[in-house]
Amino acid sequence: MGKTMPLNTIRTNLFTTKPVLSAAIFGLMLGMVGCSNSSTTEDSVETETTEAGTETEQQAANDDGATSADGQTITIYSSRNEQLIKPLLDRYTEQTGVKIELVTDKTGPLMARLQAEGQNTPADMLLTVDAGNLWQAAQQGLLQPVASSVLEANVPAKYRDPKGQWIGLSLRARTIFYDPSKVSADQLSTYADLADPKWKGKLCLRTSKKVYNQSLVASMIEHLGEEKTEAVIRGWVDNLATDVFSDDTAMLEAIAAGQCEVGIANSYYYGRLLDEKPNFPVKIFWANQGTTGTHVNVSGAGVVTGSDNPDGTLKLIEWLSSDEAQGLYASSDKEFPVKEGVDESEMLRSWGEFKKDDINVQKFGELQTQAIQMMDKAGYK
């Protein structure tokens, strides 16, 4: 039976051998899951590494993943912007002959679809942003555990699921941005300091309904405790210059326009704005350098529980952790490599080195509900 068309789809192969469940069942599941606050999409559609095998074993695995596959197809459910991720996938197809079928939508609807399809799903991989989303998918039984010496060698343990159900593939830093005509860098320090009354009427924030801020607050709960984190959030709300923004790009543009003086955003949105406007009048500041380090999160992937091609899918994920793919993440997506030792792009290097928070990103999922409830209680919309 042919596949039903998804809400938003980019396809390179139009056939599958698996049946899909009825549109009525999928619609019901979509309504149940799609309403979750943490079911966000990437907005443009919008310490220690585990010991793992010898260098020879790793190279052999990488070489095996780059050999030609006779008529093999991997179907990816992705919440990532197609323009950002497709060049990486096209490169893999060029090297291996493996065809990639890419189905794109928001994370919530994609997870609802996987739940509805169950073992009948045509999907092999879930590719999404934020450890909170990946954790949710694992908790719902949508991802299967995998064992890979390549991934253990390439991806530090703090950026992957302890059970092997998902793997971080790129890093994104959520930090402070400011108007240099009104604020000097020596006035800035931590996320918590933005709750100080000196910033009253000067702060811009993105909505609390997006998973990026939920994960930031989850990390603060882990580091600061509940009482102090709630006080910080209340201070943020008191200091807002205007209503919260729906996305980071609009928030950064508000700083540039003089609507506010400081704000918090993911670094890659800033990088994309600089590509378009090299003289964009906003500067980046690495938060919490004297304390915990700047908050970083991941985009990542997992092998879907009902995949017909788990071995081939794992080889693709291994390739995405390779030096070549990690370099592409840094150059085209303005994200930081998750693999240590890979060169960053010239733009990323220009922002300077910074200390990253050492927290295991698994915590963002574990504390997500608590973070959402706390932000709601504090009046952060």
C-alpha cells in the first residue's frame, strides 16, 4: 500500500512496503499529542567521552557505513529545516547510494504519527531538536536502543541517552545578546543577573512555551534549586520591556531596533542574521563563564522502534557524527560540532571560546514538566 501524504513532506522516494493506519486514527493521536507545550519545531520551518573500541574498529565502522547500498532507502521523520539538513543527507546519498526519504513537520505531530503508526510506521529515524524532545520520544517508546562503538567514541556521554535511544549530533548554545550602543560586556554576567532590577524595562525574551526556554530553566533548576530559579524567572518577568516573542529571530531584531537592550537566544539564529546582515548591530555574550558555563543543548536522532532498516539507519547516524558531517553542521547550520576536535566555522570562531555547561542534557527532559509548571506559576507566558 502507498503511504498517505504527511502534513508537510519532502520526498526523494515515493514508495514503501509498510501500510499506514487510517487517517482517522492518526488525526485522533495528533490531537492528543500535538497540544503539548514542548512539541516545538525548529523555527526556520518556522565531559568525558566513553571508551569505545580501537581507532581501527572505528574507521572500519565508518568505512562500512560509506559503502554502496543496493537500493536501500532510509525514511526520516524530521522537525529540522529541510534547507539546513538536506545538504548533509544529500552528501550521504552521494557517498553510499542510500536513498533518503525526508518527511518534515513539527516534533509534536511527528511523534503523534509515530504513535499512531506503531510497528507499521514507514519511518526509520526521528531527527529533531532539543534533548527535551528526544527524551520525550524515548519515554513514549518511539525509539529503540542501539549500541555503537563509533557513537561512543564520537559523541560525549553527556550528549547522548544512557540507554542508547537517542544521540546528540550538534550543539546549540543559548546565551545572552545585547545592544553595544547601550550596554557594555562588563555589565553582563549570568542568566540569573538578568533578573536584577537594573535591567527593568530593558529585557526581551522568547515565549516560555518553546522547548528551548523550558530546557534552559530545567538546567537552572538543576544548578540553582527550585526556590532560586523561580525567583529568577519572576525577576525576568518584572524586567520585560515588552511582551514575549514567538521566536528568537524576532527577539534579536527587537534588540537591534532599540525595543530592548538585552535578551536570550540560541546562537545559530544570530549566525543566520549575520549572514544576511553582516553589520547587524547586536553582540553575543557568553553567559555564566564564572559559574556553570553557557547553556548548551543538542539536535539529535534516534532509530525508530518500528524501523525496517535499523542497521542502515544506525550507519547513517554514525556518519552524521563523523568529522565530515560535523564540519558541515558548523559551516552551514551555524551550530557547534558535538564531536570534540572538529574545526568550527570562521564565524563561530570569531565569537571566541567559551566554557560550556557540563550538565548531562538528559536532565532537560527529566525536569521539563517541573520547568513548565514553574514558568507558568511565575507568570512567564
